[in-house]
Amino acid sequence: MSGYPFAVALCVVTVGFIVYLLRTRRIREKYAAIWFLVLAAVVVLGAFPGVLFGLARAVGVETPTNLLFASSFVVLLLVCIQLSMEISRLEEETRTIAEEVALLGRRIEVDEQFLRGDIRRGSTDEPTASDNERAT
């Protein structure tokens, strides 16, 4: 048995797994689309192995397998870069939200101290050390 039908069968199983992840909301559509494109490329190469040989000849790679591995490496590198960008964006959002929560928490503390009469408005919103001692 050739490896190409195995690749196609593996793609079908992977498509089923990605659909399962989509249905259970464990993966977002934009990430699933990337994997569907990769799987479509693998299915085309598995169903029509001559395409890979033609591409290898056109690019100047002697062995089609090397072209396949190099292409796979580039695709996985691009996916890693895209995921790193997403993680960086999420870290920035998390940091911003944590800072906002800390500022709101501090504002609530000052307002509570003002309502108890521990501090006066207008003089300073920051409680002094003696204010902190009285609060505890």
C-alpha cells in the first residue's frame, strides 16, 4: 500500500477531529480555517502525487519528499509565529485589565475610607499611614 492513501485517510480523521473541536468550541474558526487549508493541500498531494513531483522539478528540488518536508516546516513556522502573535496580544490585554482592576480596587478603598471619614476629599485622595492604621 502506498503512503498517499494513508495521508488522505489521516486527513479525513483530522478533519473530523477539527470539526469536533469546533462543535465543542475548543478551537476558533480562524484557527480551524488554517488547518483546513493545510489538510486540503495534503489531500491534493495525497490524491495526486504527480503534483508534488512536478512542484519539486519546478522549484529545483531533487527529491519531492524534501520539498514536502521543507514546505511542512515553513507552514508550521508560520503557524507558530501566528500563535505567538496571538499570545502576545492576549498577554497585553491581560496586563491592561489587571492594571485597570488594581486601579479600580484602589479607588474603591479610597472611597470607602472617605465614607468612613478616615480621609477628607480635596486635601489628598491618598490615605496617610495613620489613616491606614485606623482602618485596620
